[in-house]
Amino acid sequence: MRERGDILVALMVAFVILFPLGYLLHVSPRFPGSLAGGVIGIAAAVLMLLTLPYVLVKHVKSIAEATAHRVSKPTLLAIHIYAGVLAAILGLVHAAHSLESPAGLVLTGTLLLTVLSGYIGRYLLGQLAKALRGRKSELASLQAALLGLDATIAKEAEAPPLRRWHRLLFVSAERPADPAAKDAESLAGAMVDMEFAVRAESATDALFGKWRWLHIVVGCILYAVLVVHIGAAIYFGLRWI
């Protein structure tokens, strides 16, 4: 079920990214001010408002405690994701590839950036964090296995030396190759590779973590421009009234 939802969100995000390319084929300057365009625009604005509860619960502790027994964070996150992407789709349909208004142009740009940064932060960063947890678990297993081999090698190193009559019978004084030592060497090499992978993924995780702040900043700009856009529409009048 989770995989189907991820695929659906990916398809919706791809649609949001590709939809503005329709500007090259079709432009309808009058549609945003029409009855249908206005209804779609209002629906997009309402969906944008539905993304705010998750933001408040995530960043305001008092609100999170008050709503903890009523609705879970995963539910709010799902509403945040689907409402945000659907709002972007309806917002682009409302714009009808008409980019004559500066506020509309900025609103379209910030809308695309918000969706893209949110998708990267939620899904790509989530996959990276999952892979990092797996690497750390494998590294811990390798460390435990190496400690066990070290104990085995230490015991074998304490074996008594060869007796004199063994040497008289031309028994070699050199000990045969110890399989445990070879295994320890292989494990040590694997640990080095794994530690390098963990450090590399940790650095990448920290880098992608900045996308969350980008998503927050762009989202704030989006809501500010949205208020200006709605205010301008009300001030100058809706043509379909």
C-alpha cells in the first residue's frame, strides 16, 4: 500500500513539473478570471490551507500535545502531501498557462519549488536515511563478528610450543595458516569499506537535510504571494461576478 502511494505521488509530482511546458502549446488569459477558473483557484487555495495542520503540529509543541490523541502525525503528513500536490495541480490548471501577472508568475514558480523541494526532502531523503540505518546495522554486525574472531585467534596463539621429540621427527615448527586470521582480515577490509560508506551517506544526509529548510522558506514565500494574489483578485474584482 505504501509503495502504491509513493508511485501515485511521484506521478502527480511529475505532472506538476511537466504541466507548465504546455505554455508552449496553449494559453488562455481569460480562464483564470472565469467562473470555472475561479472555482478551481478557490479549491486550490483551500487545499493549500489543509497543508498547514501538519506544519503546526510538527513545529508547535503545544498544538502537537493537544492533537496527539485525536489525529496521528502520519495521517497529517499524508494529508499534507496529497493536499499540497493536488493544490499545485489545481493551481496550475487555474493559471491556464497564463503568466501575464507578476504575482501569478511568482506564485507559479514558488509553487513548483515547494512541491519539488518537498518531494526531495520527503522521499529521496527518506530513502537515504533508510539506507544509512541499514549500513550502520551491517557495520555493527561486522564489528561483533570481528570481536569474536579476535577472541578465537587469541586462544589459538596461546597454544603450547612443539615438543622436542616432535622436532626430532621433522615436524614443522611453523603453525599452519589460521582460517580465523584470514576471516579476520576479510572482515577488517569489509569494515573499512562499510565505515567509508557510512561516512559518505552521513555527509549526503546532512546535505540533503538543508532541503527541508529550503522547503519551509519557499513555502512561506508561497503563502505570502498567495495572500497578495487573492487580495489583488478581490480588490480589482472578479470578472465572472
